Amino acid sequence: MRYVLICPDDFLHHLLGGTTLAGDPPLYLVADAGVRTRIARSGGQALSGNLDEPAIYRRAFRTGREAVLVAAPAERLTKILAALRAVAPQAPVLVLRDEEEPAGLPAGATSLSLSAFGERVIQPELERAALRARVERVRQHFAPAERVLIMMQDDPDPDAIASALGLRTLLGRNRGSAPIATFGTITRPENRTMCRILDIEVEEIHARALDEYDRVAMVDVQPGFFQERFEQVDLVIDHHPEDRTVRALLKDIRPAYGATSTILTEYLRAAEVKISQRLATALLYGIKSDTLHLERGGTRADMDAFASLYPLANHSWLRRIERPEMPQEALDALAHGLAHRQLIRGVLFSHLGSLPYVDLVPQFADLCLQVDGVEWSVVSGIVNAEVHISVRNVGYVKSAGDVVRAAFGDLGAAGGHRAMAKAVIRLAEWRAELGQVSAEVVSQGIMERFLRALDGNGPGGGTDRD
């Protein structure tokens, strides 16, 4: 199909340049022969004549169904459209307009404002240019370093693992010069399967090993999450709320995003880095897992990143990652949680007791939210002398992050987003609070604290916004 671009002067030609639309060069219709000549000299195709008369359109149209773009002053637009419709009444027409909607648009014609054009075309390119500059600052900062450490949380999830791999690719480094590390271990079967299938090596390190590295970066986590003290890190990239001052030379924290993998995907695309099938699969799974297939907390940015990664990923690998084997003890913990659940005022509470790995807690919290009549799910379990609490809600009630901070912020790390949040509290803190740490006592303490915070009477003195 050939596109017909109508404008009295060469505005559209300057705007679109040598753009080829639908495989054919566009045909420009202009009012002045001198403009036609300039377009022809630059390799374009153009006709000149009176745009208010049908004659020029008879010369331009082959079928009468060619798509048309019109950019003309408001006072001339009505005559141009009338002459056009006299020759090609069925041609689809798009009018590029100023702010006001042009009056009397004929049937089959639509309009687009210049401000919308700027929002859809110019603004994304400006954001891309700014992001490219940010990427260059990151690269320049890490370039002199012989060894770079990329840190994740203690039990990293797919979003963290994928983001770490994405950052290492962005920096142009390998396993030797930029290891991906955690102070803990990977416990959840899906995450271990992900690392095995995608050949992602994650090292377990100790705090004393930090001095061996020239630069330290963190992805999907912030320094305040760790019990180990970080005086300062070089880079933090995260999508969780910034609940305290982050001491980092460079940081990019976007709580509105559904996944840190989305941020790294934007970095890679802005820097025009080739995304391999392995990396695309990891980043796509990172976005899927943190947003529940874009159903929880997904933004336009997450959707755009997802769409760009989808055709690059290996979906056979994804199916194998998403369906790992579940150990027998995990089934026992889930059975215990189901048997001892309590539903109070639309809040489903379940304490799973001692667990083999942390991610059973958020996994079960997601499941419990599907129960009829449940607006909140609050699931807890004990792993390595810590109580892990995951909270989910239906999205149109109070912010989960606010409520969790108010309920548990005085005991340990607590916070999150509107529809999902978590708290991690050492058993020693519970013992100081309650005098003992039996499953029944901890479960009761969680229920009492959460319900008080939900009513606006939490231990922290109320709630604060994300």
C-alpha cells in the first residue's frame, strides 16, 4: 500500500524524512512546485498543485483506498478534505491537528493532536536518551574495576537473578570479573531450576569477602535489607519502596514498577545491547513471577518490556522452570497451613510453622487470596530462626505496605507495595516481645498486631504512605 501525505509545505517531509511506510515510499502532495523539487532532490516522491481542488488527487490515487495523512492549517482543512473525498471517498484519513478537534471531519477520518504525537513519539525518545546517558554513567563508573560484585537478597527470587544477569551483560562482564552473589542460598525449586536450565551461577559469600571487590552493585534489594552493614555501595537498582536513605553512589529505585527486570530490560534496550535467548528467558520470567503474569502491580513499562522479551525467550525452558518438583516436606507445610487457617473480618491468617525454604510463604499467601470472601491473606513461617510474613490483598483496600510497616516495623524489616508486602523478624525479637516463640504464640501475635494496624492502631502509631 502507498501512503499519501498531504501538506501545503514540506513539514511532513521534514517530520518523516526518508521513512518507508508499509514497504513503499510515501507520496507527498504539496502546494508549491519548489517544495516538490526539494523533496525530489532528497529522493522522495511528490506532486504539486492546488490542494483545494480534486485534480491533484486524481493524479495521486491509484485505488482510492490509500491511507492518507493530512497536515494543514485549520482554515484550509475543510476544502482539502472535501476535494480529497470527491476523488477517494473510501480512503482512510488521519488528520494531524493542533489542540482543538477540527470541526466537520468526514466519515472515515480520525485526528491526532500534535501534543499526542509528541507524547507518543518524542517523549519516549527523550526518555530513551536520558536512560542511555544513565547507562553510560553506570558503565563508566564500573569500567576501571577489576572485580565487581553483584549482590542479591539472601534467598534471591527470579526477578533478582534475572536482573543480576542483565546488569552483568550491560557491563560487558563475565562470571570471573562480576560474580552474582548472595549471603544466603537459593531454596525455592523454581529458582534452583531456573539457575540450572539457564546456566546462571550464584555464589554464596560472607560479609568479610566484600573487601575483595572494587565495586559492589545491588539489584532488587537495598542495603537496609541486610543484617550485614554496608557503609556505601556503588549502585542500587530496585523496584521496592525506598524506606530509608540508600547510601549509594548511583541508584535507580522505581517503586511504581512491577519488577526490577523491567528496569534492566529498559537499560539494555536503551544501550542497544543484544539480548540473548538465555537472558530474555530470565528477564521474562523475572517479570512474570513478580507481577503474576502482569496481573499484580504491572505497569505500562512492565508490559512493554514483557512484549519486547516474549519473542526472544525460549518458552520450552520457561515451562520447565515453572513446573519444578515439589519436595514432600513442602506439601506437609501447606497441609498444616490449610488445616490451621483462620478467617477473621475478611483476613485469612495461616502460620506454616518451620519451613524448608522461605518462598513457600509468599507462594501460599498468593494461593490463600483466591479463597471466597478473602480480601487479605497473611501467611507466616519460620526459616533459619526468622519469622517471615507475607501479606497480599485484593488491591482496592488499604496499602499492604503501609499496614505491614505499622504492624511489624518496630520488630524488624517490614514494608512493600499496595497489594503485596512482607516482614522479616528474628525469633529473638518475638521472644523479647511475647516471652516465648511457640507456633501458637507467634501466630496469635501476628494476628493481633495485623488487625490493630489494619484498624489504624498499629504498634508504629498508624500508617504512612508508600
